[in-house]
Amino acid sequence: MSITPEQVKNLREKTGAGMMDCKKALGETAGNMEKATELLRKWGIATAEKKSGRVAADGTIGHYFASDGKMGVLVEVNCETDFVVKTPDFQNYVKTLTNIVREKGPKDMDALFNVNHDGTTIRELETNLVAKIREKLGVRRFVRWEADGKNSKIAQYIHAGSKIGVMVSFADPQSKLADAEGREVAMHIAAMSPQYVRKEDVPESVIAKEREILLSQLAKEKKPPEILEKIVSGKLTKYYSEVCLEDQLFVRDPEGKLTVAKALAKIDPNIKIEKFVRYQVGEGIEKKV
């Protein structure tokens, strides 16, 4: 059977597959558009599997934030190149995932990939998109928070280019924290990348390891044990000021003197940071050079 250029064009527009792949699929299905589409999807599965060993370390942070500050969503979606990040297909996929997390609230990654969207699962949707754009894709992580009644507040900040996304949850029993002030704390987290909310959150094993390192560094100094202990305590205080959000100097303080905790206490001593999350695209993924 002769396959016309118009048929190839129509199938290519419908599936995004290459011209020769479309021509071959039409040839094997006697020009049947639906069967050819199905065949391309099957080939797409093989294409996706071939790409599974490649590194998807680029991407974007999908995000949603309710106008009343009561719900926020972050989704990290990865691909291989920044070129793909800017394509409508990838952007629409990120938007779809973000909306599903917002509306369905899946409990984990398996639940997300098994959600049915327009007659196909998210897992199948990703497989088909891999076949179309010819890059490995991945949903690395997502978070969905809802504020707990009137006593809590959520803030969100998305850094330019959507490569960093932050959400932070506050206890705000008197509703004194303004939206802009909450967002400034989220901006601080984006810039300073704290690991914990407060020093009480630092695991004992981490503190023990830090003490071990500090004592090792001071081993050559012939000082009495009590002096060494004071030095270590001072250095641990500095360590807390680097890794704990509340103890970090607030980047939005004009004089650069207030910690985050003290800046919030000036607004209302009852305001407390409950938790935060900071997503940075590709963070911790070893990129191929």
C-alpha cells in the first residue's frame, strides 16, 4: 500500500514522532492511523527504556500557591537539557503534574504515576513524551501542604527560572505574619540553603561527628581539656548559625544583625517556623561532563 506524505504529516503532528518512524508505522499497519499511533507508542516504550541509563539533571520546579496562602505545591521534574525545559510539551507535562498533585494529593510517587489523566496513566504519559522529545524524563519529588486552620500559614518562593522552589510553614496563632514577610523567609531559605529549622533538630549523630572533626583539628594544640571544650562549643555555635534556619543571620535584615528567629520575634514572639522544604533542580545528581 502506498503511504502518502499527507498521512505521514498527520501522524507526525499527532504523535511528534520522526518522519521515518511515522512512515514505517503506517506501512506496517496498512495506513491505519489509530493502529500506527498504537505501534509508535509501543516503539516509544522501547525508546524510553533505552534512555533509562542516561542522566536527567536539568529540569524545572512546577509550583502552585493558593491566593489565600492555605495550600502550596512543589514538583521537581527533570530532563536532560535546558533546551527541552523550554519546549511546550515539557512545560505542559509539568503543568499537568502540578495540577494533579494539587487536586488529587497523591501520597507517594507510585500513586502519582498511577493517576488516570485523559484516559492514560501519568506513567504512560511520561513514556509517550520520552518517545516524542527523545530525552530521559523523571519526576524526582513533590510536596503538597495545606495550612492547618487559622493558626498556621504557608509561604512560597520560586527563584527566577524556576530552578529553586521553597515552601515554609509557620505557626501564626495571632495572624500577625504578613504574606510579604513569610515570602521573605522563603527567599532567605532559597539563598542560604539551611539544613534544619533549629539546633534541636540536628541529629545527635551529626553533632557527634562534627565534634569529632573539630577535636581532630585541635589535636595538635596543647591546651587543657576544659579549654578545648570551650573552643569546640564556640565552633559548634558557629556551625548551628550556618546550618539552622532560625540561627542564620536574616538576609533581609537591613543591618545584617538579626537572626531569622529574632526577626520573626519582632513581628510576634508567638510566630514559629514549623517546617520548610527547598528544592533545587538537579541537586545531588551527578551530571555527565
